[in-house]
Amino acid sequence: MRSMTSSPNTETGRARLPDVRDVEGAARRLRGKARLTPLLESALLNAETGARLLIKAEPLQLTGSFKFRGAYNRISRIRGARRAAGVVAHSSGNHAQGVAAAAHILGLPAVIVMPDDAPAAKIEGTRFWGAEIVLYDRRSEDREALARRLTAERRATPVPPYDDRFVIAGQGTVGCEIAAQARALGAALDLVLVPCGGGGLIAGCALALEHASPGTPIYAVEPEAHDDTKRSLEAGRRTGASSPEAQSICDALRLPMPGMLTFAINRARVAGGLVVTDGEVARAMAAAFRHLKLVLEPSGAVALAAALSGRIELRGKTVAIIASGGNVDPRLFCDAICQDSNMA
Amino acid sequence: MRSMTSSPNTETGRARLPDVRDVEGAARRLRGKARLTPLLESALLNAETGARLLIKAEPLQLTGSFKFRGAYNRISRIRGARRAAGVVAHSSGNHAQGVAAAAHILGLPAVIVMPDDAPAAKIEGTRFWGAEIVLYDRRSEDREALARRLTAERRATPVPPYDDRFVIAGQGTVGCEIAAQARALGAALDLVLVPCGGGGLIAGCALALEHASPGTPIYAVEPEAHDDTKRSLEAGRRTGASSPEAQSICDALRLPMPGMLTFAINRARVAGGLVVTDGEVARAMAAAFRHLKLVLEPSGAVALAAALSGRIELRGKTVAIIASGGNVDPRLFCDAICQDSNMA
């Protein structure tokens, strides 16, 4: 499937950076496997913001988040004898479920390293897809070392959560779909807002949109203490967050630093970083509940939160917003949506 | 747009019964106006039931329920001078918002008669679409008489919630879409489960599916005390519910008796009635939250509840389930989804 021509200036160390052809290849491989999630719209949210908000509903993706896309694309590239050895990933959340589902569908065994205090629903969701789960103690064990050891012992293939060419390309299919769906609505995109942790989703989308919607600025949205991508974009080099140890309800976006590959893509293509507070995230979850009938997890709601709380000027614009996932504990969800209705 | 040939044997009193050509006409009129809502699927719910459940997600419809379809189709048929006089409807919930949105989009004024104790969110949702709202006291005033008086005074056109040819045909577009979406998945439907209040949604879908999926049995699902359609189907004539005064969290399905037009359609086409308890409905809402990331209101969850609680044998079957709406108060929603997680 891959084009045999090589691209100049896309090397970072050993790993070749993905380009738009990798995203197109991923889109072909994911056809009929990943769901084409809808682009939702609410007349009321449009009226409130004075903008046209087109919300990409990745909670409706298989496993409840965009992570299935990158995992499937990565695992589908494993050939021959390596297939039987399977894959190894470490994650406490959405990546675990995405890898487990993709491996199951492609017929490879999967081992997922998860913290022993991960939410029961996420462990259960991962186990449902037939993955072997290795639990570790978050305080005394090093999950990266454990995953490396399991990978070596089994001669398995690691599936990184973001810093991988095929993972980035798979997540980029979200951007391809947004561009095509906006076109079908006759809408030209003025702005794109994307939740950002390690930066795989926004990197893939930036590659896709650079071609499908050239000139449209793309912003990374992070929880305020975990603003490593925003700070790195401002500094022009990878740097850490302001308060990496700070608590946040956005568990999936608490990462120490942007990825190496992802930042190499994002530094030239992402217009800037925006941050949101936990309160703004909770209000965005409540708005999605009321006006979109969509369940968002906190990390999945940060881009919508940036739009609804006026973190960037939107008036008169058509804005694509990625809602990246919906795997959330019922109590946390209810705290968010009822807290907002108390304040209203 | 309407075919000029008349159909024999489709008269009930003054009103002609709709047929499949009316549904096809509605589908043409609704194209680009109503949303083509997705048919969702959860591998986990499939595994739990041993069936393939295809869930039609009408909470994602404009105004949060299927009601927009029938209202738009009805109002789009108003011609000439009657347009300026506008429409009148009475409803405390989804029909109110559907009529208000359809009238706004078609450029007609709308008056909605609502009880003064209707949820603030529903009054606000109706007002958002520019409708004039006339509140009445549920204990001392007769809403039907009030709506009739307003209709006469203003020479307006009434928009009935279900007993109307164009309303039924509009709701039937849900059935057209289900048939086409199932075909696109390569799935043949063995069974269709539809929430049932006045019977407009199931009547329209029965007309559509009789042609698009001939021989597939269709069941009406009701709250257990409000089983008027089930009892009427068994009796072969319109009859009341077992306990019409009983409380139920399914507020939209508490109707005294099937509609005249809707029952004339349903008696020959609906295979039977199923009932569900409030507890089963709450568990279905929790399952939709966890596995579909979709917000369901209680009335919108009854068909899923029938499937998940084993009210009918599903094993090995492909089952279309209509999730008809998602307009629910946050507290009621949280009671449902957290109650279930306490029991788990």
C-alpha cells in the first residue's frame, strides 16, 4: 500500500516522520474497521458562541475514543512471524482498549501493562477484547521497564501511545474525515481545536489538514497545569509543563513532555496552545450532555471547553472541534453535569 | 411531490391513512434538514445478549429526538395564506421542541401550549427556536381546549403529536434509514424494537419496513403500566392501559390510548407489545452511557431495555433498536446511571 518514494527532510533520528501519504494509507486500512464518526452540531451552542461549531464525536468510535485508529493502523503493519508474538502496550486507559480491540480484530495476541489501581471499567473493557493484562504497582514498579522486558521476552512488537509513525498516521484519519464531512456541509474551516496529550492526534490531524484544508490554523488544547505542548511551541523546543504534578480531571492528558516525533511535526504546523481549567472542562461536559446528547470524558472535552469558555476568538467562524473520547466513570460524569446544573 | 394516485382501503373516517409513498415523500423533504443519525453498535452489548444490536441514535437528531421529523414534514405541507397564520401544538416535551424548530426553519410562527411545571430546560429549548409559549395549569386547565381555541382564533394549523398522516410519514423516515444503514452493513434485520407512546413512530416505521425489510417482525415497547398498545394489539381494538395513572420515569410514553390513525396502521403490522419496568429502563440508560456514549432519556431507552433485560428471545438475531430521544434532566440521568453502578 505504501508509496515507495521517500520524502526528504522527514527524518528524526532513526524514525521516519509520517507524512500525508501515511495518513491516506491509514484511511484505506481503517475503512470498514474504524467507524466514520459523525460531525455533530448544536444550534444552541452555535447561537451562544456566535460561531459554527462542528464537533467530531470520537466517543462513538470503537472502544469509545480515537485511540483505536492509531492502534489498528500500527498493528496492521506487523507481518509474518512477528504476528504470532503479538504486541505489548502500557496504558491505564484509552490506548489500552484501542490496542486490545485492534489486536483482537487483526488476530494477534496482546499484553497490556496497566496500573493495579486503574478504573475497574477500563480493566474490564481491555479484558473484554481478550488481551492479557499485567498489573503493576504504580508506586514501586517502572511500567516502561516492565513493558520493555515483556516485549523482549516474547519478541513482541511494542505499540507506543503516540510516538510512532503508524500511530500518528492512524490518528490523522480523524482529520481526513473532518475535512470531508465539512466539505459535504459546504463549510470552510476557519479553525480547528484538538485535545493534546502526547500530541499524536493533533500531529496526524495537522498532516491531514495541511493538505485537505490548507491554511486553517490548528490549536492544541491542554489542561492548564499540563501545558507542555503550549510551552514547547512557544519555546521552539520540547519542554515540560508548568506544574506536571498538579491534579487534573483530565487524566489522559497528564504527560511530562511532547513526543519527539509528534513535536517534530507539530512545531511547524500547530498555530499555538490553549489551556482550560477543570471547571471549564466540567461545563463543556455538561453542554455536550445537554445539547449534543454525547458522553465526553474530561480529557475528551478540553477542545470544546476552550471554545465555550472564550479561550480564543470564534465569532463568525466555522470551527472544527475534536471530542476525543467518552470513557468516564459515572460518578465523575455526574459530578460534572450536576455541578453545572446547580450553578445554572 | 406527492403521488397523484389514490390508495384503496386506506381511509379511516375523514383522514386518509399514510402509506409508504408518504414516507418516501417525507424522506425527500427531510433530506438535508433532518440529520441522518448513526446506527450504533457495541461489541460488549452484542456479546452480552448473543445478538447483533443495531441502535438507531435519535438523541443525535436536531432537538434531541425523532419528533423533529414528523413536525417538519407536517409543517412543510402548509401552503399559501395558512403559512402566515402559523402552527399550534401542545406538548410538555419533545414534540414542543420538534415543532418549534421545524416552524422556525420553515419560517412559520409557532405557538406551543406547555404545562407551567414543564422542566425549565424544555421550556428554554422550545423558546430558543423562537416559539411563543402559552403556559397552562395542569390541574385546572384543559390543554386540548386551550390549543383548539388558539388554533381557531389565529386560523392556525394544528400539529398533532402522532395522529396525523404527515407526522406519521415523517417519523417513518427513521425506518427508511435503518433499512438502508443495515443494508450498508450487510445485515438482514430479524427483529425491530420501537418505543411506543401514541404510536406514530412505530406506525411510520412499520410502513417503511414493510417495503424495505418485508417479513421482519416489529415490536412496540412500553412502560409496564402504560401498555395500551400491547393490550390493544391483543384485543384487536383500541383500549386503555392497565394502570394509566401509575407513575413512570418514561414521561413521554404515558398516553391513555393508541391513536386512531396509528392503531389502524399498527394493528395489522406490529407483531406484538413488550413492557419494561423503570429499573430495566434505568439499566438501559446506564448501558448506553457506558457502551455507546449516548445520552438516552427514559422514554428513549425502553426498546434497548427490552433487549437487554431478555423480554424477547434475541440470541443469534440481528435486532434494530430505536433509541428515540435524549432530553433528560441531569439529576434523573445521574440517578439512573449511578444506581446501576452501585448495583454492579
